[in-house]
Amino acid sequence: MSDASTKREWSLESLNKAYQQGYMAGLTGQPYTRQPYAAEIPAAAWEAGWLDGHEQFRLQQKRA
């Protein structure tokens, strides 16, 4: 049985925004603990972005 008040739908646009926010956070060296989303799906998008951005941050640090 599903409760309509707890059902969440996420658009591609909102997930892309979460990914981009995570990417920028990782790219600028912000900690993973600053992940702002409580809901699982946008949190996963943010995390994916953070991981990609953090990898680029690490590569930039090695070059410096």
C-alpha cells in the first residue's frame, strides 16, 4: 500500500542539478559530509557528482 503523501518523483532536471551541485562541491574540495539531500535518489545523484568532482580535484592537486 503506498501513501501518496510520501511518494516522491524526481525529474531529470532536478537530478542533474543535484549531480552538478555535488560535482562542484567535490571539485572545490568540500567534504562529502556536506551532502544536503535527505531523499535517497537526489542524494545518490549528488554523491555521483561529488565523486567525479573530487577525482578531478585530486588530479589537480597532484599536478600542483
